[in-house]
Amino acid sequence: DKSMLELVFAPCSPIAGGNINWIGKTDEEIIDATMGELARLFPTEIANDETWPSTSKQGPQGQAKLIKYAVVKVPRSVYAAIPGRNKYRPSQTTPIPQFTMAGDFTSQKFLGSMEGATLAGKLAAEVIANRAKGNADKPIKEIQQHIIDAAASYVPKDPVGVKGEGAIAFGGGYTVGKQEEDLLRESDPAQYEAALAK
């Protein structure tokens, strides 16, 4: 009698090509829009639920209602796929012997996503298999000249808003000791206090 549904809104902002800034919307606005889309896709299943105005035109036959929800906003989970950016994505083949690149950031047909990472891994495996057979590499994607020019004078900078050197600062997990607890308390006090309250 119950089903779970997980959805991704993308693009989530005008800079990424969307016409609505979903990141700026409240959770309730996002869920109402989601329910409206589900009502459009499943007109005989979704119930008219007064909690969600976008379902107000649903007929009496619909029985499916939302029981609970969670909205997770990750504004930097994928790069903004704006026009002209694909030329900056490197190919899996590199000019460095025995070095092949994979990852959602590399040149492939999907955005920065799990699907893109999977396809990039497959393309990288093809490069490796092709080299193992002794075949010549496919052409390497040209690096834009202004990128090469800018790299000559590049000075590395610490990422904005990142505190510490640990794995969590860069999106990984780790065991929390006293030092890490102090850093977490400093860098994200709201999340730290919420975790203590549980």
C-alpha cells in the first residue's frame, strides 16, 4: 500500500539553464510542484489533497497521497551545464602514458552525475582495453589555448568556505575525534547542535 519515490530537480537554477530557481524555493513549494507533476503524469492515481494546491483538479478516483517527504538541496552537486562548457571537459585519453581519466567531469554525453561517472568509467575502460590490444589512441580532445595560458600563472588558493584538511572538508566521511568535533562545531554549528539534540 506504500511506495517510495525519489526525484531530482535539474537544472535547479537559472544559471544552469532552468527557468525556476528551485534552490530558492521552500520545501513546501518544491513538494507542491512535485505533486502537481505527479498528478499530471498519473491523473487517475494521485489524490486531490488539500495540503498540495497543485493536486486540486484531481478526480475522486485518485487514492495516492503523500505521507511524508524530505527535500535535500545540494546546490553544487553537479556543475552548471551552460552552453559552451563541454569544450572544457577533458577526454578519457590523455597524452601521459598509462594515464587514463574517468569521472563525471570528463567528456561524455551526460551531466555531472552517477550516470555520467558510469559512462565515463566505461569509456576509460575502452581506452585501456584499446591500449592493451596495441591499438593507437583515439584523438585527444584539444585543450583550449586560454586555459594553457592561464595555467602558466596559476597560484593555488584554498577553497572558499572549506575549513580543515580532513576528508569531511572535501565531502568524505571519517571518524570524529575531539579535534574533528571542534572543527565541526566551528564550521557548521547549526548541524552540530542539531546532531546533539537527537
